[in-house]
Amino acid sequence: MNAGPRRVPLLPAGTTADESQSKPIDCSAYRYHTVYFRSAGTTSGGNITIEEADWDGLGEVPTGAGWSIIGTATAASTFTGGATLAVRLPVGAYAWVRVRVSDAITGGGSMKGGTLSLEVE
């Protein structure tokens, strides 16, 4: 029986700063992954990158080169004015996933939030 998707909060409301990042999320038990980005106000510039790492969840969290980009960066301008954008990741076996503001969000707006939805089947 499918209990429905697991939903995990990512970036908090008000996030705009370059290199802001979510906590790593263990995605190893899930097959389907969707990231939802939400804006508050006008977000005319900036990028958010979804990344994965091969980490056992113990010890220090990987930094910089320990993370690989999944797909391409998402432009903050694609979910401006309070809109929500769903980014569906290719079906795959991901270990740990995070989102990172790879270029500062500009335009006067900010992230209203972000959520990772995980589903087994």
C-alpha cells in the first residue's frame, strides 16, 4: 500500500543569498523525486541548483566538489510573482540530495520556500 509521498522542506522563506543550501536529504529509498520552488514577490534573477552526493550520512557533510549537479540550474525568474515551479528529477537511485542557490536571487523577491516530494511507487 502506498502511503503517499514524503514531503521534506528545503530552503526557508526569505532565502536569496548566493550559496544558501538545504540540509542533505536521504533519498536512497525513493524512486520518484520532485522539487517544488515557490517565490515571494519578483524574482528576476538568480539560479537554484539541485545536487546529489554519495555519502553515508555519518561524519562531515560533503562540501563543494563532493556534490554533483542533477540536470541544469533552475532560473528563479521561472517562478516569479508567487508562482510555484515543479522540477521532476529523472527516475533514478539518488543517495543524498540538496538544493543550493548557485547565483543570488535578485529582483526584490525571495524564496517563499521549497519542498522535496519523494515517492516509492
